[in-house]
Amino acid sequence: MATPHWIGNDALVAHAFNKDASLMAISINTNNVYILSVPRSSSEKFQLKDILKEHSSLVTGLDWCPISNQIVSCSADRNAYVWKQNQEGKWKPTLVALQMNRAALCVRWSPLGNKFAVGAGSKLISICFFEKEQDWWVPKHIKKQIKSSVTCLDWHPNNLLIACGSTDYRVRVFSAFVKQVDDAEADSSWGAKSPFQTCLYEFYGGHGGWIHSLAFSADGCKLAWVSHDSKVSIADTKAADGNPAVVTSLEHKYLPFASCIWIGPNSILAAGHDCAPIVFNYKGPGGGISEGTQIDTKSASQPTNKLSAMRKFQDIDRMATTDNTGSRLATIHQNSINELRIFKGDRNKAVQTTSIGQDGQLVIWDLVSLSSQISGLSIN
């Protein structure tokens, strides 16, 4: 089952949920962060709770730490803010001087919530940690080997490694060990313990496409990414047997994806310019990656004759057309999907996921019910 929600008439850029998924932070193509309450049923709507105003340019990335309940936002204004709720329930910002000369493009909290990483157009990753003595967030830069804008980030479950994708067509895994906040270095399947900004892994797939999104699996042994050359790739360290990770790629039939997440030990969900999420299953280096199954069924997204007058005018305004029926796509999203998130569950077993798009819609996808409705859909 898919439940669509109209958030606004503008593109939805980034979103994140708090620990119990009762609140959502979202960027709606402006310099503000909007806090919305999440509806408990499909008949209810998202309700505006607060507006966080500090950034001077477009908010490009958001993440919500489940441990500290703090929100981190980054923007094209080259800054980041950490938002903390006080006893009165008001969100108070702390400016993080990232010390970069280009736009901040993406941000992610570490699994333990004691660090966050920001990717930027200035060819670097800023790893930020809180220094109690000075009462501020301190940035440390990873610059080695990165030749272009960092477009996506994800933390390894061990809290010590960070993966990044960039517009130099490369995927890299770096050590993000910070002695001020991390207890001890540790070996991983990606390499032996290493000092800060050591590059443990690098993959170059040729001048085919920028890396749009990447994600570690729940056990941290696999790294999946999607690129602009319409490929899904997975690097597997378990299959490497001590050697560099084995990479399996699938050149799929869809338009390029903009986001990907793990929804099972061997299943990833990807979405982008085809306006519908697709499930891919990894069968190991020998078995490859499945061709993909679309979870957006046409019957669930056909327009009805019961559209309200307001909804019709919104469709006309959004799609710049006087005809809001004949020009509709056979998918719920009517424009590109920008980002996917897990709504309920985790990377090992996602129950519900969300997608946000250029059409101003947020859709909640119930993977359990969809698995029983769609023939050939398998999540494992």
C-alpha cells in the first residue's frame, strides 16, 4: 500500500524523521527547515509545528539524530546548524563554521550521534565533533584524493568509517576516527584501523556518471551506490576474502536514480527520474543484481473523478498545464524522486519507507503489504 501526502507546491529537497517517527524535518526548496507532525493514519495530514530560520540560502541536507534528538541542517550558504530543543520546546540553533568556500550539499549524523559529516562542493568532507571545553562544534576536513564535489555520504555502522560519492565518478571509504570523541580505532572488513582521512577503498567506474547516492548495509560489509549512467553497484567485502571489495554492477533499464537505501540484508530500494521506487536484490558476485521490481502499481496511482477543485488547481499550477488528467503519469509521483528514507524498521528489515519528490509529494510505502500485492516482488 502506498499513501501519498501533498506537502507543498514546490520541490521537496531533503527530509528526516525523529526517533519515533512522530515528527519530520523537511526542506521545501527554501532557506528554512519545516518541522511537521506525522499523521497517525492515512486520513490525517501533516501539520506544521515550527519553522527553523537561520540559513540564508537553500537548505540542501537534513538529518535527525535518534540518540540526542538534535537536527543538523546544511545549506548552499556554506554553513551548518545543529538544532537542539530546549525545555520550552523551542528549537535553538548552533552555528557550525564548516570552513568551506562552496555550498554544503549533504549531511549525516554518525550512528552514535557524537559526530556528523558534511559533503561540499569544495572537494571535501567536514567531520564535525562537539568540544565541551569550548562549547562548539569543531570541523576536521577530509581532502585527500577527492577531486570534485561530494554529493552523498553514509556512515559505516562502526561509527569510524565514512563513505562518499562525488562528481569525479568515484566512490571512496575514509577513516573518520576522531581521537577526541572516539574510544578506540578498530579493524573492519574495509581495512585495518587507520588514522583520520586515510582512504581505505576507492572505486572508479570510468567517465560514466556522477555518484548520486550510496548506503552501507546493516552489517557494514556491503556498500551500494547509484550513478548517473543508470547503474546500480554493490561493493562486497565478504566476497573479497581479504582482497579489495568485489564490485557487482547492473546497467538497468530505468532513468538514473537519485537515492538508494538498504531495506534488507540483500535488498536495496532506489528511486529517481523514473518517478517510482524500484527494488533490487543482490545475489552475490556470482548471481549479480536482479533486474528490479517497481513497487508503484498503476492501480494505486490512477487519478479519480473525485478530485476537489483545490486539488485540480494545484495540479494545474504544479505541472504548468491546463489539463490535469491526460498529462498525469501512471505513477503516484508526478516528477522526479529526490530522496528515500526508512520510516519504520531499519536497514536489516524496513517495514515502511518514504519518498519525496519534485512534485511536492511525500509518499509512505508499506513494503509488507506491497510484497503480497505485487507479483515477483521479493525483499530479503
